[in-house]
Amino acid sequence: MSKKNAFYAQSGGVTAVINASACGVIEAARENQDQIGNVYAGHNGILGALREELIDVSLESAEAIAALRHTPSGAFGSCRYKLKSLEDNRAEYERLIEVFKAHDIGYFFYNGGGDSADTCLKISQLSETMGYPIQAIHIPKTVDNDLPLTDNCPGFGSVAKYVAVSTKEAAMDVASMCATSTKVFILEVMGRHAGWIAAAGALAQEQEGDAPHIILFPEIAFDKEKFLAKVQKTVDEKGYCVIVASEGAQYPDGTFLADAGSTDAFGHKQLGGVAPTLANMVKSELGLKYHWALADYLQRAARHIASATDVEQAYAVGRAAVEMAVAGKNAIMPAIIRGEGSEYSWSIAEAPLSEVANVEKFMPRDYISEDGFGITEAGRAYLLPLIQGEDYPPYKNGVPRYTTLKKQLVKKKLGTDFEA
Amino acid sequence: MSKKNAFYAQSGGVTAVINASACGVIEAARENQDQIGNVYAGHNGILGALREELIDVSLESAEAIAALRHTPSGAFGSCRYKLKSLEDNRAEYERLIEVFKAHDIGYFFYNGGGDSADTCLKISQLSETMGYPIQAIHIPKTVDNDLPLTDNCPGFGSVAKYVAVSTKEAAMDVASMCATSTKVFILEVMGRHAGWIAAAGALAQEQEGDAPHIILFPEIAFDKEKFLAKVQKTVDEKGYCVIVASEGAQYPDGTFLADAGSTDAFGHKQLGGVAPTLANMVKSELGLKYHWALADYLQRAARHIASATDVEQAYAVGRAAVEMAVAGKNAIMPAIIRGEGSEYSWSIAEAPLSEVANVEKFMPRDYISEDGFGITEAGRAYLLPLIQGEDYPPYKNGVPRYTTLKKQLVKKKLGTDFEA
């Protein structure tokens, strides 16, 4: 039996640890060369497959691959591109099969979030739907932590740690100057529909009453009067008020507090601007001096302060995907399962892709405090293990020494271009 | 001869390492107990002196003081409060002398920037102007790096490292997704009149052409056409463009690109909003998809990624201030002097306060590239040593274990309150 090659691609927004998953995939594939031939990585995700732009991973040294473990962003390029359904764009699937066939690809590893799980599911069905035998395994990745079945998503732990550390540091700054300066500080973080990232701000607290004093979740309808009352009360009592606001914070009717107006390739609205919106509210209604920060990409790229637990898990799901593939599995995702007991432990299990695709996991109501402005002990117990441990990258010239790959493309075998 | 007590206060915007200077002051004072009695810290800076709110530092353990070295923000509280001239508010000076006399204070250590150096100078002249004998030593601190005579200012190296690391990480994120997503990323950083912090973004570059592709300095008048042309050219050539913009970026007539409209106690305009202003420009004129981040307090509070060189220097100027005081000096500031030769070295010398107060040091033109959008080799040679080395704080529960002091106030001896 001739062994098949593997295709690996990164999809959607990148994270501080998606390359650690790539590292796990590639290292495990190299250890299973009896069953997996070469690994081809998609140049800019699935577009690399459609355009026959395949990066020859065999040309990358073991050192370079090992360094992926501490390198943020998507080393092979990622993309926001969602395959349409088979009915709506059969040509795309025919093209994929043409490329897979030309390069003898029998394993498909897709590293992404909920939208990507849907794409991966469609690929896993190609043997049924179009007679092309392929095993497709989805590798979970998303800072939003919104995938179902897995206890948490690789990428989230590191952004959570960044937000907890940054909130703690900025809050100390504000506290030390509030007597004569800024009274209200707002940090806007990612999280379009799920408030997991904002919730992580609460991990800055050492004891009750510590900053952040207010967290705004997309799951809790924004109540302006209640918000302003809490801000004023906190300033009266503490001298200052620290707020962590999710970019997806919204009014009861579902309108986002700030809507930048444009949409991405998945049809999601591009958000940004909750912090200045709240700041203006605080200034005009309460007359309090404010400052605000918008972490944007800084938070999801912050490999310098990555969670060691997150790095470990990202690497492990990459390896597990390959192990599942060589065991003959298809249409699944390695999921992180939390162990029972008070000591945190985790293992990896198989989750069926059909139950993962297009499902968003929101913050459970019992993780959010009754007043809607904080988290409960249950929420804290869930979040805290995910930010444990530091995993510092090596440094050179004062900045992290991240790796850059050769990214040499395989010679095209098809004479045709594909417009994608 | 009876030994005198010392007063120490933090002033103006806090930094990641101002407490390292406090640590240096207190540890050195404790080693010189033959000449210095107790150290009293101003609760919220100079306000603590005016209000007779003096923190009894002798109640803080050696461990707590040592932990100040890795704790950001102002542990004793800082403030934005500038003493008026003797002519304009003699009552303030009389009050200070009253408090100093009541608590037998003969040493005044003031930890701040240019405005604070001016205050410190006025205090140093109290023996001449009002007959109260006191030695006043200024300890340099400012993220803006705009004090004269000293090679650099403690606080700057750490914010510079934060900006370099963050720019590098965010740029990698953008690079990996630009094929289908964000083309232009803008990071807004501090720096009202001097572009030192923005310049540090360039330290993210490993080779020519690397991000950031554009840096906007307050020292270089903003030219919209030239800026947009450079953005478009960079996107055409690289696929994306990363911009680091100083909050103080301004038009040729001196108008700030973004002016939040309010002013602080020193009369400085509160800025913020250069990044969204530039983003709108890029979107409306070039039609390019953008993202932007505003680091705000996160940058100056980021002790988790402090420069080891900066921590070392901040501690050293604190110690040096005490050593200068016990040597009988007055009206000076310990300045950092860079050694000759290609290997970076530094030492501490005395700078006369009269030449420090109210002088701002801007980026020299020969540190800025000819097109005004980057730094030169001379600029890089100056900046690079300042971000060397990592000095990680200890962690507990996934976040840094920063110290909190008891901050117990000394019993007031004066029956009068002072409205400040």
C-alpha cells in the first residue's frame, strides 16, 4: 500500500499558539513516516489548496519546526475563506480533489475555529459525496473559546493570560494616580459573541473588590443606567473604576455598542470602539476623567506572555490529530477533556465534527455573577487553570527570537489556475 | 548632630520601574541610618507632603521593599500636581516647610519627569528663599525619555521593550493573514511631544523592510499625501503595512491629529485617537481594511515584559540619589551617562537640576530617517541597549505576584488641614 501525503492548513484569526499545533502535527507526522508521506502546508490556509500553492514542509529543518512552538501568528499564512456548500459551489470541491489527487493527499488537517470545522466536515465527506477518499481531522484553535465539546480551545488560555496580566498592571497604574488623574479605565478585548476573553480579566483579582470592577459580556444585555450607577459607586468607594469590555457588548435588542460598519469574509461584523463609546458615556453622564485601551491584535499575538498550559495543549491537539489520522479516523476533532477532582488535569478525546461545526459555546449564566458585571466562583474555577505557567520564548536583541520558515512551494502539477 | 528624616515622593505618570527606584532609595537609606533617620513617603506624591499624609516606610518589611523592584505603578501613590512659583503661591511653600519641620525632614527625594524636576528645584532653594535647610535630589523617571542631561530616563527602556515586542508580534499576525484580511495595522503609542516611544517600534525589525513600515513622530510634521502614498506602496510590495504612531503626531501647524479636548493638571492636552484617525484616512482614501490598537496604560504598566537594563538603572538612580544626599549634595539629579566604545556601558553622574527642569529632549533629527518614517542606524544604536534583558516578576495563580504595601500613615503633628 502506497502511503499518502498530508495537507495541513491554518484558518481564520491566528493565535499565539496555533504554530504550536502545527509543530505537533509536523513532528508527529515525521514520526509516522511509515503511514504519512510528506506534509504539505497550505499557503494562506485553504486558499493554498485551491490555488495549488503548497508549502513543502520537508524542506524545513527540525530546529525550525521545533521553534514553531514558541512562535505566534500563522507561520504558513492563514485566511478568512469559507467554502460554500457542495450545492452552491461544486467547482471548489472539484478543484480541491484535483489538487489532492495531483499531490497524492490522503490526510487533511484543518486548524481553526467553528467556521473552519464546518469546512473540515465538508472535506471529510468527500469520499461519500464525490468518491475521493480522504481523512479529515479538525484541530481546534480560537481565542474566542467558543467551540463546543472541548473543555477549552487552544489559543484562549494565552489571550486570557494576556488580558488578566494587562488588566492587573493597568489597574495598579490607575489606582496609584486616581487621586488627581484618571478615575475610570476601560480595556476593550476581543469576543464577538462569547464573553470568555472579557471574563479572563477577572483573573487579575486577588480578593473580592479588586479590579476589574466591571466586566461587560456579550451574553448580558447592556443596561446603561445600571452600568453608570456601578461606575459611580465604585469610584465613590475605591477612588477609581476598572472596566473590561468585550467588543461584542450589546444592547438588549442585539445592537452592538460600537459597530464599525464593515463585515469580514464570513459575514461577521467588524467591531471595535466599545471602549471609546463607554468612555464618552462616563465623561458626559458622570463627568469622570477616563482612559481606555484597545488591545486588538496585541492580545492574540502576545506569545511573550503565553500560558504554558495553553502551549502544551495546542501542541498536544496537533499531535493527537495525526495519531487519530494514522489510526484511520475521519471527521473528528481532538477535544480537551478536563479531569474530575480539585487538581486540574486534562486529556484528549475524539469529538465528532458534525457536533462541532457552526456551534458557538457561550459563557454559561452560572459563570457570570448575578449582577452581570463579574464572574462567579464556578467561572473562576473553570478559567484559572487555563492561564497557569509561563512559557517564555528565547530572546535576541531585546525582542523574542521567533522563527520564519522557508515556505518553499511545491512545483505545481496542474496546468490550470483557480480563481479563489 | 541629630540626623534628619527623608521624604520620598512619586510624581506624574507612573512607570513599570518607578518602584524599582523607590526600592533603591529605601534600601540605600536603610544602609545609611547613621545619617538618614526614617523615610517618609508622600501619599499620592507631593500632595502627601502638603496634606501631612506621610507613609511610614519603616513599617514595611525588607521583603516588601525588595518586591518593589518587580512591581509596576506607584506603590505610594503618585499625582499630577505642579507647585506654583514662590511668588504665585507662597502658602504652599510655607505649608511644606511646616510639615517638613514637624517631621524633621532634611532630605527630599522627588521621583518624576521634567515638571517634577522644576518642583524639586524649587524645594532645593528653600534654604535660600525661605531659610529652611533641605537637600533636594531629583530621581529621573519618565516613559517619554524626554529629560535632558541623562542619556535616557528610567521607565523608557521598559515601555520601549513593550512597544518593540508588541509591534513584532502584531506585525507577524497581520503578515500571516493579509492575503484575505487586514492590510493596514496601526499601533498608537504614548509620546506627547517626543517620539522616543514610537521610535522603539523600529526595534521589532530584524532586517531592512521589516515591520513597522511607517513610524509617525511628533517631531516630523504629518504629510497626509506622503503618508498615504507610503501606505499604498508598502501594501503593494509587502501585502500589508504596519504603522506605529505617536499620540503626539501633528500637522505642520502644530495641531494634533487627534485631540481629545481636555487638559490635565499640568495644562497638557489629553490626547488619544491618532490610530482611529489614521485608520479612517486609510479606509476612506485607499479603501484598505485596517485594524488598530491603542496600548494606553498597558504600555507603561507592563512590568511583565520590563527591560532588565531599565530595572537595573531605575534601581541604581534611586540608590545614587541617597548616596548624593548623604554626601551633602543638593539641587541635582543622578543622570545616566553612556560609556564610550561599541560595547554598551553606563555610569551615574550628577546633573544640576537648574539645567534639567522644564527642558524637553526631543528625538535628534539624525535619529530619524530622511523620509521621516523610520529611524537611522544612529537611532537604533542609541535605542537598542535600553531594551536588553528580561526581568520577569514572580508569578502566582497565572499572574504576576506584585506587592502591595501597608502604607500606614504617620500620626499627624499639625492641627491644620491644607486644601491642595
